[in-house]
Amino acid sequence: MSQELVELVRRGYEAARRGDLGTMRELLDPDVMWHGGDPAAACQNRRQALAWMGRPERGPIGELVEVIDAGEQVVVIMRRTGEDGESELVANLTTFRDGRVIEMVHYPDPDDARRAAGVL
């Protein structure tokens, strides 16, 4: 199952990069949460997550660097341009249930995401 989840993440990343919110909708659970460590400040459902992804001011999502299998979770490491204009690595820890994303947690430090997934 976990290789299948890695492939779903890659499919979702490519869809997000293209702005294909229809494909993203298929991958996200209706009650998905997306946050940076504070669930109270999260996108609380698929509608909110898709609205955030569709914001033009969000900018490019960055380059996919690595996708790490962690069972029912996948660590997604990306390279993006930081607020200071320098290249930086960031990560999301994506959790699945029944082949759909139920939670995405953003980590400014990829090692923190790896630790949270138990792969470091």
C-alpha cells in the first residue's frame, strides 16, 4: 500500500503544480486538515484546502525533491524560494486513510517531518 501512497503524492504534486484542483479534490478527504503544527489555524476541510491552493498570490509550489514512504504517511520534501529570495527545503507530512489525504502538516525543516514520521 505504501508505494501506492507515494505514487498518489507524486500525482497530487503534479496536479497542484498544474493548478489542477479537480485532481486534488479527488485525492483529499472531505475532512482533510492542512496546518503548520497548529490544527486550530488549519484548513479544516477540502473546500478550504482547495480555496487556499487556488489563490493566485500563493505562487509556485516549488520543486519536488524527495518523497519518503512512511507506511500510512508520506514525507514530501520540496525546494522553494524563501521570503529572503534564497532557495530552501521544506516538507509536508501527509497522512492517508483509505487512499485519501486526511492530514497535511507543513514543516519548515524537513528533518522535523522525517522525525515525526519515524524515518530519521
